[in-house]
Amino acid sequence: MRMMYGYQMPTQLIIGAGCIEKTKEQLKNYGTQAYIITGKHASKKNGSLEDVKKALESQKINYHLFDEVEANPSLETLQKAVDQVKNEKIDFIIGIGGGSPIDAAKGIAVLLASPNLCSTTLIGGEAKGHLPVVAVPTTAGTGTEVTQYAIVTDHKDKTKKNIGHRVFPSLAYLDATYMMGMAHELTQSTAVDAMSHLVESYLNKKSNSLSEAYVQQGLQLFGECIASLLDGRYTYEIREKLLLASTLGGMAIAQTGTSLPHGMGYSLTYHKGVLHGLANGVLYNAYLDCFKDQTKVDKIVQWMGLESREHLRGLLQKLCPSEGITLTEEELERYSLDIYSNKAKTSNHPEEVTKEMLEAIYRKSLKII
Ligand code: NAP
Ligand code: FE
């Protein structure tokens, strides 16, 4: 029986250098009082925060600023941001930064619209909708500007989780200018995150004709950036291609979700502090090797413009060095059990997932001590 599927991507995108300044009157559609959510430093250095502030001032929109979002934001940070504006009437949220501030912005948008919820009840609680979110990505990896997901750290359960409330940004500004000064290592890791969204969407039970169109185009763009990702030289055109590949990856996983490497990488990020993209990427060769339908893996190689699976293997090894990430036997067992019981991820894998298979992926990818 053929699968039934739906399609939703309600985010308005405005793309190109200087796009905030050029279309700043759009912001008036969302109200007269904004809450800007960002990380500690990057948005001040790359000009994105300044551009947003100027645009708001020109439109006579008041704003408050919370600039304390850490990488892999915790539920406690979301609550702190909410508490800071508890006496204000906020109309909309602007998330500026990598996936962390934008995901935090989504969680804050739910909490501000749902006074019945707080950080400890956000996941699993009933929300009363969310405030509109405007996203300004300054990394090219997560695609969160076009997804309904918001990934937060739950210290109580010692892992990362999706908040479970659907928050598609209403508007996203895609300006690759903000990525021009990004360090090579972060560029590689975030690009691998984008690639892993595209691949996990395709090697997914829910993959369909529409999501596959994004995957094909996204992997082609990623393929055109491989030389730069290896030698560390990034022109504006390359930065924009990486950003579009990331957004296409987001559009694809918005339809299908991610799969095993994302679920498995969360433990490496939470317990070992490994960057999100790298945490997925180090597992990739073993994941692709155990994927049953190798004709799909061949398609990925072809769409990236690579000659063979061996070329992809070498590329992943270079982009995702695993030296320095070690697991004990006890950690291996515990992390494998965590992902084995994460049905949201294992159910997206088209074959039956066994605990042995997950253990084997960790074992083949990392040094076990
Ligand atoms: P991030 O955690 O947002 O940021 C990582 C670092 O990059 C921070 O130190 C940040 O600095 C810095 N940074 C941001 N923009 C920069 C720029 N233009 N130049 C230089 N440095 C910059 O990284 P991310 O990889 O974008 O996001 C990862 C998070 O997104 C994870 O929590 C992951 O689980 C989540 N995620 C979400 C989705 C989704 O659909 N919602 C999908 C995949 C991943 P500051 O701290 O100073 O800002
Ligand atoms: Fe990701």
C-alpha cells in the first residue's frame, strides 16, 4: 500500500545580502513590541543584531533583548528569558543566531503565549499556541528557520529533546553575510549538520517525492561546497550555497524528521560536549554501511557529485575527525539503550532497529576504552 503524506512549510523566506534592511517594513506585521533572543557574542560581531535593532528602530517597534542563550540551550535558560519580560506585553519574538538561540526563541514563544506552562512543564504540557517568531540564522546547519522543531537540553533527564510543540517561524531572513567570519571548524560542523538532515530525511521511512526534491537540490549545493569545506576558503557565493543547503535540509526534515545519527549524536553532545554536527557526522560512515538499501546511498553519492562511496567515506573522515571522542563500555551500553528507547528516531529508520546494530555503529565509529 502506498503511504499517505502531507506537506506544510508556512515560513516566509527573504533571501539575499542586506535583506533585513531592504524589507524592514515586514516586521510591522508582527506588532509593536519585540523580544530579541540571541547568544552571548556572535550576533554582536557578525552585524546581525545591529541590523535587526536598526530595522526595529526605523519601524518604531520597541524591543527587549535577552543575549544569554548558550549552545544547546537548557530549559532553565528559556525560563530565565521568560521571567525577564513577565511584566511586558510582548507581541513577537526574534531569534538571531545559530540553532540554539532560534530554538530557544521558539520555546520562549510558546511559554509567553501559555502562562499555564513553565520550563518544567513545557515538554508534555498543553500549550495555548505561540507568539510569532522571526528567525535570523547566522550559522548554516540546523535549518531551524524552516522547521517546527525546537531542541533543548533537559538536565533532569540528561539529554536533548524536542519541545514537542510545533513552532514554524513566520518569517526568516537568510543573509549569508553574517557567516563570512565564521571559523573553519564551526563551518564544517554546521555544514555536516545540514548534510545529515538531507541524508536522514532521504533514508527515512517518511521520505516522499516532495521531501526528496529538497534533498536532491540540497545535496547538490552541498557537493558544490566540498572543496571549500576542505580547504577553508569561503566566498560569499559558497556561504550562500551552504545556507541554502541548510534551509533545504530543514524543509526536508520538517516533512520527515531525522533518524538514527541525530538520536545517537545527542548523547555525544550532552555527555562529551561534541559539536552537534560533528556528533552526527562521526557516526555517518558506519550508519551508511549498515543501511540496507545501498541503491539509496549510491543516489546520495551521485547527488553530491562524488565519484564513489569511497570518496564519500574519505570526505566524511576528513570533515568529521573522531579522534578524542572515546567511550567506555558502560557508556556505549547506556547511550545505545537511550537511542534504542527513543521511538521518535528509531521509528523513522525503514528497517527494524536492534540494540546490537546501534552498539555496532558507536563501536565502529569511536574508540572504546
Ligand atoms: P549554536 O549552538 O547555535 O552556536 C554554536 C556557536 O556558534 C556559538 O558559540 C555561537 O556563538 C557561534 N556562532 C553563531 N553564529 C556564528 C557566526 N556567524 N560566526 C561565528 N560564530 C557563530 O550552533 P548551531 O549548530 O547552529 O545549532 C545547534 C543547535 O541547534 C543544537 O541544539 C541542535 O540540537 C539544534 N538543532 C535544531 C534543529 C531544528 O530543526 N530545530 C535541527 C538541527 C539542530 P554565540 O553563543 O555567541 O551566539
Ligand atoms: Fe541537526
